[in-house]
Amino acid sequence: MLAIIRIVLVLILSVIICIFGIVYCLLRPQQSYHSDFFGRLFGSMAPIFGITVKIRNFSNNPLPKNCIYIANHQSNYDMVTVARVVQPRTIIVGKKSLLWIPLFGQLYWLCGNILINRNQSSKSHNILIKIAKSIRTRDISIWVFPEGTRSFGKGLLPFKIGAFHAAISARVPIIPVCVSNTANKIKLNRWSNGLVIVEIMTPIATQQYEPNRIRGMTKYCYEVMKTKIDALNQEVVEFETQVLGH
């Protein structure tokens, strides 16, 4: 019964957010300041799923004005966890098929986010580079899921190099955003589904990297994120064992 109530409530709220968002964005479509606002709205639904989201380094450390954020991509629950830390004037790179999701896809596009075709890697790569080179003139940042797809509990998947090529071309730092595990964690019929930690890490400078060192940089960022995600997962397990008794 709890699962049905949650699903119905989330669907109703999602439709309300999307309809409001579409109308709001139509007044000033594809502006880069929309994504963080609606990310927070979707993120506010985390308690409905019985999730406590803990955010770190969100306001304590000043973040670069222009950068490329990279985050691990796990499942649809990312909409209520990592979405809440999307920063102002940040546009998100997503797959083109999102456009066909009723209401949400239209809101996503109207927020000024980038839709790319994953099957046309060369074209998508060029689009990302072009956008990255205009980061400073447009005064924006870019948010990328470098795995290219949701991991669905398989751990951190290998990274594609597009985001790193873009960061080096634009000479802007990369900021890893790590989210603890949500795979097989959230049971809709369970009242409390525990803790999820989202941590914004220290910026990684790209000025010292040349285009021929992209794969080395990609590997380095992967290892940094994997180590942090493993640490966050362990911290969550210890917390839930001691406090929640999960």
C-alpha cells in the first residue's frame, strides 16, 4: 500500500512540476538558470521515497564560476538525489531520447539543456566541444554523466572521453560529484530507505593537460571518483548499521 501511495504522489507532483516548469520556461526558454531551480524541486521529493540526502561541500567551499561537473549516473532516483546539487547557470548533457518523455522531456529541453544522440558519438563529441568553448562567453558550466548511461548497480562504469576533451579545450576545471549507492537500496514498501550522500569534490585543474593526455586524465578522474564512491558507500553502511539497524 505504501508503494502505491508513493508512486501516485510522485506522479502527481512530477506532473505539477513539469506543467508549471513548461509554462514558466516558455516565457524565457532555454535559459541556463532554469536547471538548478527545477533540480531542487525534483530533489525535494526525496523524503517521499524515505531517503535522507546528505550534501557535502555544497556551500562551504566556493566553486569555480565556469567548469564541467562530472557525476556518476545510477538510476532514475538520480532525479531526487544528485539533481538537487546542480549549480546555477549549469546546463546538463543528456541523451536525445529524453525529449520523448511526456512533459519531462519538454521541460528538460526548455531549460536549455543539451540533448545528444549517443549513437552518433562523433557528432555528439563535436557538439560538446563547441558548447565547452563558449563556457566563458556564455558564463555557464556544463554537467555531464561521463559513463554515458545508468549503471543500475554495476558500479562505476568506464568513462567516455567527451567531457574531458571538452574541459581541456575550454581550459576549465573538472568537478567530480559523487553519489553513494542507490541500487537495490530503495524499497517502495519500506518506510525508511536510509541515507544517500552526495559529495561535490575539489576541482581538478585541466591547464596542465594537453589533448594527447586525455585518456590519462580520464583514468585519473575515474580513479578519484571510484575511490570516493567506495568510501561513501562504506560510510553509509556503517551509519545505517549503527543508527538505523538496516
